Amino acid sequence: MAYKQSPGRMNMPKTGRGVDTVALMTGTPAPLYQKTDALDGDEVPNYNETKGISAPSTATTTSSNKTYKETYGPAQEKKYGSFANYTAAADEWNANNPKKPTPSTTTTSETKNIKIGENTPNSVQTTAVNTLQNTKNKLVATTEARQLARKKDSVEDANKLIKSRARKNGKLTEKDMADAQAAGDRGAILKGVIANKQGNLGRSNESIMDIVKSISEKPSLD
Amino acid sequence: MKKLLLITALFITFITNAQHVSNLGGVWEATDNSTTYLTIITVDPEHKVTSVHNVSFDPAKEFYEHILGQAYDYLISTHYIKRNDYTIKSKLISIDKFTMKRVITGSANMTIFYKKII
């Protein structure tokens, strides 16, 4: 519903009502700490502070930008009689009433980076990059170490399986070898062993320990 | 018809991969100055997030977030700041490769958008 104001009934609200006039007059600067950081609850400093500088101008210009000729018109002619008289009167008036230099407000803004502790925004970014790189390197190293450990474990598991089956049954069947292969997830070497000893390992002249030894000596199975 | 299905499948793959959690890997900066922390997220070769690390201007303020779980396109983590008794649970959502959204609940409730800087 539109509000219709009766003319003269009440004044329009003044702008700035409720603002502390003393604060306005003293120009209280904005607080440095303005809000809290969302991630840790600390007060966040205004890192990019725009600083306003007001300085009086050193200009001592006393004359108007307009020339006498531009300001001379019928009214001046009527008052002074001629342009020469007007010019003389104007010169005299200006000499007696020097215009005070107007302190023009020159506002410059500069952005400065506040240094907190030992860090600046750039150094934080550098730290972040280094941390990321170090973490990545550590991750790659850890992954490689895990893979190596897995390979070692797989060889050891396969060897244990071969030994146990051989001791239990007296010989290795194709299934034993397949199980060993599955346990170790290894292809080439065990396949070679299978090819050589297929179905006949128990009667082979080569001892089980020799086979195990031959596998153990070749840990690179992939 | 086959071509249409193929194109649709490719398009769906493209769209879904754009939001994959592995896109969270990198250094992230908040776009709205709500936090001064840079968030560093590392992803392992199996495309799982392994760490969420936050660095700030003050080296003493660095902290890791505890990862509670992760799904296809988001990660849930939590952290506690003792000096302020400040507990935050975050849901880090991958919008695309260069945009991340963090929805925080707990001591503060808000949404922060990040852009990837590295």
C-alpha cells in the first residue's frame, strides 16, 4: 500500500538520524579488526587497507578562471561606464581583497600489505606451494614404498604357500601353483616354473627349496 | 540411435567427472575474504583425498582437518581450534576443476566459495 504524505504534515526524515554526531565530527577511524575468520574464529585484520590522505593544496591562485572580458556585460557597463573602468575597478578590488587559498582536498589512496608476524600474503602462498609439493613428494614416496612392500609380501606369501603345500602333500600340483600365483599375483616367473615343473614337481630332481630359492632371487615379478 | 546413446554417455561422463572429488586436489583461496586461510588438499593416485591442510599468515595457526568421509563429489571433514573453542564441520564440494564450495556448520554457519590458485 502506497503511503501518501499530507503536505506540511510532517517533515521528511533527516538523513543520518541516529548517527552519533560526535563520532561524525571526530572522524573515528574504522577499526582495524573487522570480522572473524570463518575457519578459526580469530579476528581478521583488514589486510588490504586503503588509506585516505587529505592535504591542503599549496596553490595560491587568487583569480577567477574567467577573464574580465567574459564577465563584462550590460550591467557592468551601466555601473562602470566602460570596460576600462570595469577592469581598473576589478583590479583594485582584487588587490584589496586577496582570495584566500582554498584548501582543496587531495585524496590519494594507497594499498599497503600489512605484515602479520613473519608472513605476508606472498609468503603464505609460497608456503602453500611448498607444502603442497612436499606433501605430493611424500605421497609418491609412500605409494612407491607401499608397492615395494606389497611385492615383497607377495613373494614371501607365495614362497610360504609353496613350502607349506609341498611339505603337506609331498608335491605341488597345478592348483598349488595357481594358488601361489593368485596369492602373489605374479605371472611370468611362476608360469615359467609351472611350464618347467608342471604336474611333476613332486618327482622332480630339483628340490622344492631350489624352486623357492629361484623365485626369491627374482623379486621383480611385474 | 547408437550414436545418440554414445554421445549421451560421453556427455554424462564428462559432466560427472567435472565434479569428481579428485578435482579438490590443489591450493584453494576463498573468493569472499571470509577466511585468510589457504586450503591445501592432496589427492592420492587412486583419486582419494588424503589430507586437508590450512595455512595462514601466522605459521602457528596452520592446522589439518580430520577427514570423516568422502563420496563421489564431496568430502566431509572437521577441525577444532582450541584457543577459541571453535569446532567446525565442513563439507567440501567440488563444483568444477577450479571451483570449490565449503559449507561449514558448528561454531559458524556459512558457505565459502574457493577458487583454485594452483
